[in-house]
Amino acid sequence: MALKTTTGALVLLATLAGCGKLEKLIPGVKDLTGGEAGGQLAPIGNVSRAAIEKSREPVMKLRVPSRGIETFLTIRDRRGDVTQWFSADGMLFSFRGDVLIETRGLGADLMSSAAPQAGQIASGGAYRRSYFYMDADDQTGRRDYNCIVTTDGSETVTIYGRGHSTRKISETCEREGGRLTNHYWLEGGKVRKSREWVSPGIGQIEFERVVD
């Protein structure tokens, strides 16, 4: 019981810290959680792009269709080539070389993965991916895929009111009994937008870099 209480307290502290930082960076973001940690998220269109840019901090937009979530993320930590982003209500997303490798706070999370970085994806070719995720029984599942990359061509994407000229790349991954496709929109050498698979319970989620 003591361990459970301690863990709950740490999660609450992380949530409050996340909400506090985002509120400082983006005036009005408190309204996204109703002013309470763990509250229901409101549409993020309530916050203007000018307010986001005024923060002078990197900001990412997250959308989780299967959970009805749409919110902002900001950077919590950088360690080597891994960057960790977090939301006001405590969700965490880790990227290596602009590619998602872990999630926390979604329930059916991506616990870890063996994944290529954006540079490898952009260069094409074939490789393997491994996903380790939480299943419906709170057990860790694993899926291994053989992946190939195709370039879909140039595409202008609009992210929070601003257009970006990108090159869209699709990563098709297959295994016995299934396949999935991740999508990346590259602006120069950076992933401006991505749509990436997390787990059977979550499906794909979308990230958009609003401010670098």
C-alpha cells in the first residue's frame, strides 16, 4: 500500500509540474484541463498561435483518435539523442531521432521499441522493427515487423495555421498475420508531422511540431 501511495504521489507531482510549466509557456493552457490536474481536456483551439509562439519554447500538438485526446506537449528532458515530451495531464512521449519509441499515460502504452531514426527512414531501404506494448491484460506483448519505406512525394501541411512544405514518407511494416503503416512528413531533415502506431489498444497517434 505504501508503494502504491508513493507512486500515486509521484504521478500527481509530475502532472502538476506539467500543467504548471505549460501554463507558464502558453497563457490559457490551464483552461484545457478545467484548472484541475487530470481534468477533461478541452479543444486546444482556445489557445492562439501567437500565445504559443510567445512562449519561445518547443511545442508539439498531440492527437490520439482512439481516446478523443487533442492537446499540447512540451519538452521535459533531453538525454543524448532521446527527447521526452509531456502533457499537462501527465502523458509522456519519448522520441529518438524524431521517431516515437515509448509512451506513458495512455494505458495500453508502448513500453519500448527497437526503431530506426528519421535519417534511416528518409534514406529508404528495408529494416526490422520491434514493439513492446501493454495488452488488455496488463501484460507486455511483442510484435516484430519487416519494414520498407516509400516516398509519397511533396506535400504542404498546415499545422496550427501555418503551412509547411514537406516530403511525405510512408513506412510499411509486415509480420505474419498483420501489417501497419507509419507516416512521416519531413521538412528538411526534421520530422514536422508524424502518424505512428503505439499498440493494439491505442492504434495510431499523430504529432505535429507547432513551434521548434
